[in-house]
Amino acid sequence: MGNNGLSGTEKKVAFSLASVFGLRMMGLFMIMPVFALYGQHLEGFSPLWVGIAIGAYGLTQAVLQIPMGILSDKYGRKPVILAGLVVFAIGSVIAANAETIYGVVFGRAVQGMGAIAAAVLALAADLTRDEQRTKVMAIIGMCIGLSFALSLLMGPIVAQHLGLTGLFWLTALLAILGMLLIQFLVPNPITQAPKGDTLATPAKLKRMFFEPQLFRLNAGIFILHLVLTAVFVALPLDLVDAGLVKEKHWMLYFPAFVGAFFLMVPLIIIGVKRKNTKAMFQIALVIMMFALAAMAIFASNLWVLSVAVLLFFTGFNYLEASLPSLIAKFCPVGEKGSAMGVYSTSQFLGAFCGGMLGGGAFQLVGAVGVFIVALVLMGIWLLLTLGMKNPVLLKSYTLEAAVKDKNQARDMAAQLSQLMGVVEAIVVLDEKVAYLKVDEHFDLREARAVLGSAQ
């Protein structure tokens, strides 16, 4: 087998870990389109608490996902992932048995404590070769998108037949299914991927946060998930008022999300061909702003709301798919794990703040107010993108380095920097690896010759 495709083991790793991620995300997201409609029997029900319940997982997830990644480095990936899924299942059971909205909020917060994202991605990196790692991560990314689409389909159907309680019990079952996949389908790692690729280093987090290009992207994912969560506090109620009974909401959400996938493809293709990701990024933002304006102005017109949902997801899908790859392109070489740590934390905090803001705005000024607040926040993000640079299309490599001391590491890094096509190079003595960012003129054999010079 050559290096061009995924090996049988790598395919198994990619699809089993993507399934674990997807099952967990479905468990988190299925509540989104239905809670405002099916939670009205709960004691203490109010729009503010609906928002908090939808977004509560984001706070605990944001706080714990970097520490859980670091624990997985110490105690092993699988034990930490399994423990996280157990905690997630316990949170689901708490929410299923809750009779008050506060109980659901507590259950959702416990769900978020099972923060396994960093550990799952680190395990995926451990079990794949460097040159295939990007493909595996892409498969996991696509599966997360698919799980979100399925949650928009499944949430309303499950809630209709089993109620909110049944939906939470199903979520607990999905967590158990994820545990079985991890235990019996995912191979045990023999090696650990270099930390710089996969896990956050606490000392580097502050620098990642304040780096101007990364700050724009982190602020962006924060606003994107804030807006998504806030919109789903108000939109289901608006759709009912516009004449779409709650049992049929999936008939709007699911086709809109799938249709949006096809509509975003031209944005990606044009951005790559013209090497102008920034312009496509801004167009996606304007599409979402247009959709939010339509939701605010035509709140009682079902046809306009349907088109607005399609446009909203078109912009959302493009931005959600583009942001992680932009983080990887802009982050310093060898620090992708830390950059993605800050990015994921921003994403989860956005979900929590979106629930709070969406619920609070709905209580004070109604659904229209929620959409206007979301529109203003997207406008702020659009202004932030004005200083964004177009990323240069570079490839990243993580290569083994036969390095014995600091001086040799410094010499190797200097030699690598001189090679044609190498934009950035760093050799890490502790990990015995070299991280490279390169353009199309790079020759891998030359780099391997430098790195193997000590052998």
C-alpha cells in the first residue's frame, strides 16, 4: 500500500471516531429545535431558562475540554474518552428525570462535563500517519456536520413520539453506543502523535488568543455559535406562529440544511480558485445577515422564513467548515493543538452565551429582538474581517527528527529553513519531531535528508 490513501486501519479509525463524535453531537444538538416547544410543561419554564438549558453544555465544555485533553496525555486517550462518555450519559439521565427546567439545565451542564473533543482528536492523530492525518480529521469534521443535520431531523421526530424525556433517554443510549465503539472498534494506540499537533499547551494559550489573525477567527466562531444557539431559542416558536405545526418542523430544517450544503460548495470552489477566501468568507457573513434580517421583518410569513432558514444554514455551513482550516493555516508552526484549544473553547462559550442572550432577549423584546441582536453581532464580525488576511495555501508536515541535543535541534531548524519551499520550520527536542510549513516548491526528500543526518 502506498502513501496516497488511507490504510484499512486508518479508515476504521476515521469512521469509528467520527461516529463517536457524531453520536455525542447528536445528543447535544437534538434538543435545539424542540426544547422551546416541548419543554413548556416543566416547572420554572421561561424563555431565559430555555436559552440557558440549550446552551448550558457550552460552559462546562469550554472550561473542561483543554484539561481533559491534557489528562488524556497523562492517563491515556481511551480511559478519558470512556469516562467523558459516562459523564455525558449521567447528564442525559439527570435531564430525562428532571421535572423542573432547572433540573434540565443541571443535566445539560453535566453532559458538557464529558468534554472529549480534544482527546478524540488526539487519539485520531495517534492512530494515523502524518500524511493521512488531514484526511482523517476532515472525515471527523464532515461527520460532525452530518450529525447536526440529523439532529435537526431526529429531534422533532423523537420529541413528537417519545417527548422530551424520551429524547434525553435516547441521548444516554447514544453515549453508551459511543462507549462500545471506543472499546471494541477503535484500535489501541501504540505511539502518541506529537503534542504540538493535537493538544493545547497552557503556556501558549494566551499568545494564541491575542494573535491578531487568530483572534478574528476565535471571535468569529464565538459569534457564530452564539447566533446559532440564540436563533434556536426564538425560531421554533416563530415557525409555530407562522402556521407550521411543531411535528412538521423537521420537514423544514432537514431539507434546508442539506440544501445549504450544496449551496455552499460554489463559495468554497470560487474561494480556492481565486485564492480569495476572505471575500467568500465575507459573502457568507452577508448571506447570514440577510437571513436574520428576513427572520426579523417577515416573522409571520412561513415561505420567507423557509428561505431565510436555507440562507442562514448556507452561510453557517460555509463558515463552520472554513474556520478550522483557517486556524491551521494562521497558527504558528507546531502549535496547532494550542490554537485549536482556544478555538474550541471560544466555540463552546459562544453556545453558552447564545443561550443566555437568546433567552434574555426573547423574554424582554420577543423573537424579533433576538434576530436583531444576532444581526448586530454578525455585523460586528463582518467589521472584524476587514483586517483579515487571505491565507497563503501552505501544507503542514510533522516529521520525525533524529535529534540528540538543543544545539543539533537549532542547527537542523536552521538547515530546514534554508530549503526551497520551507516557509517556517521548528525542531522540538522533547518530541523528536520537526514541524514544517511549506509551499508547492518543497521537496520532502531534502527535508528527510536533513532530519536523518544524525542517524
